[in-house]
Amino acid sequence: MLLLRCPQCKQTMKYQATDNKPVEKKVKRCVYCGKNFKIRQNVEKIL
Ligand SMILES: [Zn+2]
């Protein structure tokens, strides 16, 4: 599991990959502000 930080509102959220595909191109929608951001560049921590 990854801990992601939104580049816009700086909130952190957990992300669980549901398959084994590489995360390079994956996008997460921030649960706080709704911004879509790339996972790879915004990993705060690997849990
Ligand atoms: Zn956000």
C-alpha cells in the first residue's frame, strides 16, 4: 500500500493497487479536493 500526497491540497491518503500493473501511468483522484494527480510523482511513503 502507498501513502500519497495530493500536490494541490497537500492532504495524504492511502492507495491500494488492485492489480500488478505498474503505477507509472496511473492517476488518483484526490478524495479531498477532487484533483487528479499521477501516483508515481506523489508517493509520500510506502506502507
Ligand atoms: Zn487534494
